[in-house]
Amino acid sequence: MDLAAIPWRATRYDGLSVHFYTSNRDTHRVVALIRMQPGCGYPRHRHRGREDVLVLRGGYRDELGTHGRGEFAVYADGTTHTPVAVDESEDDCVLLVVAHEGIKLV
């Protein structure tokens, strides 16, 4: 996968961009790539339904630990966390995310 060819969309959060493969407004299911620059992160949020995360590049840490390249994390319905890209690497953290019923910022 050529990550440089992805049409990333900037977000209102510093160092965070996203590319949606699919997003369903009725079910809130989202399949997306999320890119976080080292030291930057996604705001604290709660999962509505399960979320599956595959780390494609770099890594991140949250309240549940540190997750590196190639790791697969599963967050259960109701899980709350604040992922931040590890800054020990010069690589951006790139995640493939499937949020089965979306999230709510908290």
C-alpha cells in the first residue's frame, strides 16, 4: 500500500488526518485509515459497539498500553480511550480502523 498516494483529509485536530473508505450514517459503521503524527492523537472517545484497529505503521499508546506496527487491537462496546502516536519514531502512526457502531467524543 502506497500511503503517500492516499487522499488524506485534514481534521480539526493537530497532526491528525483521515481517509474514509466507507461511512454509514444509519449504522454509524466506519472503515477508515487514520494518520497521527508523532506526539499527536485522537481525542478521548467512547466506542458504540466494537472497534477493530490494525497498526499499519508507527505505533500509539492509550490507557490500555502501547500498540506497534502489525498489532491488532479490539476495543469493546463502551471502551473509552485517548490514543496518541508514539514519538520515539519518526514515522507517522497509520491505523486501519473499523468502528462497527461509531464513537462519541467525551
